Amino acid sequence: MPITYLKRGKPEAERAEDDAKVRSTVEGILADIETRGDTAVRELSKKFDNYAPENFRLSPSEIDAAMNKVSTRDMKDIEFAQAQIRRFAEAQRASMTDIEIETLPGVILGHKNIPVQSVGCYVPGGKFPMVASAHMSVLTASVAGVPRIISSAPPQNGAPHPAIVAAMHKGGAHEIYCLGGIQAVGAMAIGTQSIDPIHMLVGPGNAFVAEAKRQLFGRVGIDLFAGPTETMIIADDTVDGELCATDLLGQAEHGYNSPSILVTNSQKLANETRAEIERILTILPTAETASVSWQDYGEIILCDTYDEMLDVANDIASEHVQVMTDRDDWFLDNMQSYGALFLGPRTNVSNGDKVIGTNHTLPTKKAGRYTGGLWVGKFIKTHSYQRILTDEAATRVGEYCSRLCMLEGFAGHAEQANVRVRRYGGKNVPYGTAAE
């Protein structure tokens, strides 16, 4: 039986048209920020968030005031989540070591792991205040040792969101701004009269934020292209429709364009899941969003074999992949393109989103084919160095270098080697020739 699409989402041509509109909007706004700085940022914040304070950066007293609004229970939950994320990030950082080896007698090569010197962390607000995103970016950058961490999130009801501010502050942010959307990432990356530009921009966001990061890449580093949330469930008849439907709609509620895909080899499970989705949408408080997302971007793909399921999953390269089968470890061993895996029915994507310790900023739009998600290593630059300790080593390497440079026609390069062959080896190498 060939692979069958029991339900398809919006055609690729329509999705591409939507992307083109976003690109044009973002390009204009970033150019405006580049030209007018703080004035443009203030006007954009007023237009999109109806928020234009005297200063977008929160003072210490404003941070304290916001944190005092967070309940004791919420604060303890934030602290619990940050403890899990910190523990995993610290273990990841410990796995990255500086090295130095002697590759030939007297030739020393090494590398050092150096933190990015300034990072801007965007925390989405929009329809849902993404408190967890502050842990994922700010705290992880802090564990990496970044010396300047600035963080920004949009206002909620005309003021900084207390829990987001608390998460940023406890995560280790040095500067906290109440600013959202394109104007936030643009201001942090480009810089304005009041905000010094950063070297790297991280954090998830809506389609406009993701496109702004794409256009700013090169001017600054970015973590990855984190667009609308994607989720995929790979399941067989070891689980039921209610579990699959719940996990699909749990991510579809993120926005109107969040792909949710079921890949299965069970016609029975496919039918059950579709029926359960219709039932849950009648009672889900966020059904207004999730139903549109499911209608336009939801898919059910019926396969004949586990190998077909694997091939489909690797091709789609979804951000979140939940595996609930009788061979979860086989998928762990053979999946190559994804953001993060969630193995077995006892876990779920929400655990990764909020609390379990892995990072929730993950590649979307097939970027899992060439990158993993945000982790402490994204904030670390690995720089190499070399040292030659002896005259003999300088001469030996220099002779090879000279000849290889002349092979390519680079006489000036060759002379860098030749001068050392003459000086440290006592050999007469005519200018502009290769060492013998």
C-alpha cells in the first residue's frame, strides 16, 4: 500500500505567498529602525502594542515591583523549571572542553571555547506569555558565561508581564526591556540611541520575528530559524486516539499556522485520532486557534511499514517528534532530522516546552536537517590557535607550506614560509620560489 494522506494542510503555494507578505513587512520595519532608531521603535511599540513608556529598559525598582506581583507558588514553579534547565545546561557545558595537542614534534595546535560577548534574548508574548522562553535563552546563555545578556518581551495589558520579568531576572539577564515583535529584535540587533547592539540574537517568535532574525543574520549571529511551532506524532496501535489527538491539539493551539501531523501505520488509530480531534475541539478553551491550525496545517499520513514512517518523518523534519510505538529506541537510533524527540507515551512536548530541562527553542521549516536546537553550545565559539616551538619544526612545516603555496600560485604566501626556512633552517630559498 502506498503512503496515503488521509488529511492534508494548506498547499505549499499558499504558504509561500504568506511568507512573501511577511518578508516585505519585516524589511520595511527593519529599515525604519536602522534609519530612525529610538523614534521608530517607540512609534512601532505604540502602533502594535499601544505601549510607549519613557524608557523601555526596566529599572531595578521596576523589576522588583514586577517580581513582587508573582505569587509564591508561581515563583517556586519558575525556580523548579530553571533548576532542571540549569542542570542539563551545566552538563552540556562540561562536555565542551578546550584541547591542545602536539601534532608533530614542536608543533602545538589547540582550540579554546569562548562565550559570545553579548546576546539578545527575545521572549514571545502575543496571545500567550511565554515565560518558559526566558529560561531557555537567558539562563542557558548565563550558564555559557555570556558577559552581557539583554532580554526583551512585549507588554501584557500595558505593562511588563510579572512572571516573564521574574524568569528573565532569575535566569541572569543584565538588561531587561519591555518591547515586543520586530521592533524588539531589530533594536537589539541593529542598536539604537539607547540600546547598544548585541552580537547574537536568540529566541522563538511568530512568523514576523522569525523573518526578522533571518534578515538580520550575518549582521548578528542567530540561534536558528524558529518559526511557528511544529509537532509530529509517530504512533502505532500501542496507543489510542485520545492520546494522539490531545498531543496534536496541545501544540496546534500555539497559533493559526502551527503544523500538527500524525504519521501512523494503523488505519484504526488514524480514524480514532480524527474523531477525537473533533470531540476535543468542542471543549478545548483554545479551540478558536487550534481548530484553524488543524484545518489549515494538520495532516494524517498513513504508512504501510515502520520504514515508511521513518522516511516520512525524516523528510518532514518536524520541530517536535513524539514517538509512541513498540520500537521507540529504533526510531531514536534511526531518526536523523528533527528538533527534539519525545519517546514513549509517558512524556510529551509540553514537558520539553516548560520544565523537564531540554531546550524548547528548536529548528522549524526543515532546518532540523542541518542544525539542532538552542543549547549552551550555541553561545560558545570554538577558536583554534597554533604555536611552533622549535627551529626544526618551523623548517619542516615551512618547506611543505612553501611548496603547497607555489602549487596554487601564491608566491606571497610561499614567502611567508620561505623566510622562516631561511631564518630557522639556515637554507637558501630564493625569493618567489618553492623550498626544496
